[in-house]
Amino acid sequence: DTGVSQNPRHKITKRGQNVTFRCDPISEHNRLYWYRQTLGQGPEFLTYFQNEAQLEKSRLLSDRFSAERPKGSFSTLEIQRTEQGDSAMYLCASGTNYGYTFGSGTRLTVV
Amino acid sequence: AQTVTQSQPEMSVQEAETVTLSCTYDTSESDYYLFWYKQPPSRQMILVIRQEAYKQQNATENRFSVNFQKAAKSFSLKISDSQLGDAAMYFCAYRGAQGAQKLVFGQGTRLTINP
């Protein structure tokens, strides 16, 4: 068990480009969450997977955002046509009913 | 919708002293969980302490303890014998017991430890 792994750690992209982030949860965890954290703020919920099923999406998740968790293992978060307002830390967490473990996040900078 | 409020953007304390971080929340649910998370500059969110709403006894974890007042919807964190390694952003978080059970975070309190 090496914890929740997120890649890449940092991503700088030009406005209008597409980006994809990956999260590898702890293997036995069936719940997986994506959060977005802007500077000086607490994380905000984006979406939730129970195994491979995406069961809830925040209204923060516009049509440009899509997330998948094939076979209930790793998850990807894709942002299409990035905008400067997408610049943030994207956090992944996995867990069980008892509690959640966070990854170190992917910091996205859109220039 | 549930909300979590941390009214102290910044706090500072002398090393070895005690500090209390405040948190209030709003919910109509009767069954839920409350958490304090620590986020050091290395940025990984680390669970500090967990409280089940149905438990009257306040949770404790070594130097960390909470004061859970369910009727007042208050959930403060006390750090005793503060250490330099306690310096971080601290987030209070709420999690319902049903549905997605997503965490709802407060705005955070930046804690500085003065040597």
C-alpha cells in the first residue's frame, strides 16, 4: 500500500489545450473522489465514483470536464479547452466508509 | 446543503503552548461525521482526527483533541504542546452518512508555530 498516487504533480498548459490527470487509489478502496482546490481555499467536491460507477457530479464540473474510472481501478480527469479559471490544485481521494486518503494532487497552471 | 465555516483565517502560537481552532457547521442531517485535516506546505491532506456525530465523547489523538458541541454545531480542535511540525493549513470537514458521503470543507486556518 503506497497510498494514493496522482500524476503528473505539475502541469502547465496553454489556454485551449486539453489536459488529463491520473489518480491511482489504494487498491482495496471502492470510493474515489476528485476535488479542486484554489489558492487559500478549502477543496471543493467535483465528482464521486463507487467502483466504476460515477454516482455524483458537482455543478462545478462543466461540460468541459469528464472523469472515468474504468474497471473500478485508476481514475482519469480530463479538462478540454482549458481556461485560465481552471488553474487550481486537483486532488484525488480514495477510501471506505471509515475515512479517506488524499493524494498529493496535480497543480494545473493555464497560461 | 451543508456548510462549514472556519472564522479564523490565521492563528499563531508559541511552541509548546496550546491553541484552539474553531469550526462551525450547518446541516439538517442527524447522522454525520466531522474531521480535521492538516495540509502542510508539501500539500498532501492528512487526517488529524475524526468524530462521529452519534458519539458524545470527544475524540482525542495524542496531542490533538476536539470539543464537539452537537447542539451548537461547533467542532473545535485543540492542539496541546504545539510543535514546529504542526505548522500547516488546517481544514475542518463535514461528511454525511448517506449518499456520496463527500467531504465538505471549511476555508481553512493557517497555523504558525513561533519558536
